[in-house]
Amino acid sequence: MNTHTENSTDLPVPPVLPVLRDQVWAAVADGDEYTATGHILTAIDQGLDVESALLDVIAPVQARVGAEWAANRFSVANEHAASAIAERVIAALAHRPARRTAPRLGRITVACVDQEWHALPARLLAEVLTLRGWRVDFLGAQVPTPHLVAHLHSSGADAVALSSSLATRLPVAHAAVTACQAVGVPVLVGGAAFGPDGRYARLLGADAWAPDARAAARLLQDGVPVPDRARAHVRTDDLPHLSDQEYTHVARDRARLVREVLPRLEKRFPAMAAYTEEQRERTAEDVAHLLDHLAVALYVDDDELFSTFVTWTAGILTARHVPAVSLDPTLDILTAELSDFPRSRRLLTNARRALGAFLAPAGTTTGEPV
């Protein structure tokens, strides 16, 4: 009798996760899809489970890609190439028949809210739920709310998991949460947009929030309570601060405010007169991003959201050798433009304080505009 069998003692010891992450990172940084995929498939053949490959290798590698972009060590093209590699590695794992689990737990819809293009976190969740025995309808990036609700009607989903990475998508996320609850489908939300502690998920009335895919899977396994349809119809009453119309004003007048800010910045910084058209466009984009985050901070009435974005932007500018102090006059001009709006003034004032604290260690006091 042949006593040789294929068991764990006959196979190479699978690489520990930090080593595997380093191997995959090196391949991703080099734009080498095949080597990155090969490292992961080999580790799985040696005993690594697919969920760990997804959440303990691919996810942290992608987070590192974002950090490299923020530090100006990755271009936008590099970042997009790395994201494409991650998507194809996930697809390679998803299409390994031996690793799939027959659906037995129910049906879940996973989607990104409207205007949200960062689909990778939602895709990771969809794959984890599939591995754990759910039938998953993954709708991908930027799903308009009416189409999402239509899908829920036709599919009979037990719950919907909504993902959003950008805080500026919170108003449309709110609309999506309310619309899904209005047809009796419980809503689990996740992603950086909802805050590190899920504070905005609670504020906007989601039925549950999860900080990561494993936590989301546990919550769905336990069962998310079915929402009260009548309560869902009056969900916007939970945001009484919106009655002052400041959010509406800033969101509606965004383009006009950008136009008002630019010439005033040019008066403070005459060098702007020599800017190329591209530089002027980037300056306008930076001001527009500030206004987008001011608007959403007004929507949720949270000073920290706007201040955090301002200091994050200061770090991005610093990494790109643009003086971050340039943000201060921009905030000053916006404060003057919005002088009749007390919550806006409060948010802008606190953001200037946060920016001052950010700049203080470097002793920076002057610079060019954004």
C-alpha cells in the first residue's frame, strides 16, 4: 500500500501574513498583477483561508496604496493600477470553485451609495459574505437610490449593506438608508464616510454599522432588525439643525462661492496672476473640495468632520511641497463670505484653529495659495 498522503507536513509552511503582505505589496508597487496573484494563490494552496487572503492581505495592501498616494510617493495612475490589480486578484479568488460555499443563510444586497466610486471595500464584503454562505447581489459602485430600491423589490433581499468611503456622500447615503427602510429592508452601513466609530451611521438612522467586513458578517448572522416603515418616512426629523438652511445654501451656492473666493485670493497673493490655467483649475478644485466638506459638516452638524478634512488637506499639500498655510486665507475669505451663517462661521473658525495647531510645529506663517 502506498502510505504517502498529501497532508500539511508534506507541504511548505505557508508564509506568515506579514511576509505575504510584503510580497504582494512589492508586486503591486511594481504593477505586476501576475506575481501578486501568484503569491496569494500559492499561500491559499498551502493552507491560507480565502477570507484571510481578502481581509488580512489584499485590504491592508490597498490601504498602503492609499497612504503612499497621500505621501506623494504614488501617482494617481499608480493608485488606479494598484486598485485594478486588487480587483483582478479578488476575481481570481472568487472563481476558484473549490473555495465557494453553497448559499444557505439568506440573500443580501451589497452596494455603494450614489456618487461613491470606491467599490473595493464593498466588493471585499460581498466576497466574505459569499464565503460564509449568503447569496449576495453585488451591485458595485455608484448605485442610484431609485435603482437600488427597485432591485430590493425584485430580489426580496433580507438586508442591504451600503458602503461609502467619502464623507461628502453622507447626504445621499441618508436618502438611501431612508428609502430602503421605507420598503421594509434593514440597512447595514460601513466605510470611512460614517466615521471611525460609526457616529454618522447612528445620526442618519441606519439599522446597524460595522467597522469592517468580519463585524458586518457577524451582525448579519445575528440578524439586523427590520425597520419600522412609518419611522423611516420621518427620518429627516432627526436632523433639526437643517431647518436653518445653511447646508442648502452652501451646497446650492458652491459654484458661486468658488468664483467669489478666487479673485480675493489673487489680491492676497499677486503671484496667482501668473498661474497657468491648470494651476488655476486646481486651486478652484481645492476650494470646491473645502466647500463640499463644509456642506456635509453642516448636514451632520459636526465640527470635527470639517476640521479633520482641513488638516488632512494640509498634510496632502505639504507632501506635494505646497505651503499648507495657504489654506488659512481661503478659510478666512469663506468666513467673510458666510458671515450671516452662524454654524458655518463656527465650523470655519474651529477649522482655522485646527489648522494653526497643525502648522505650529513647523512654525509656518506664510505661503502661496492652494
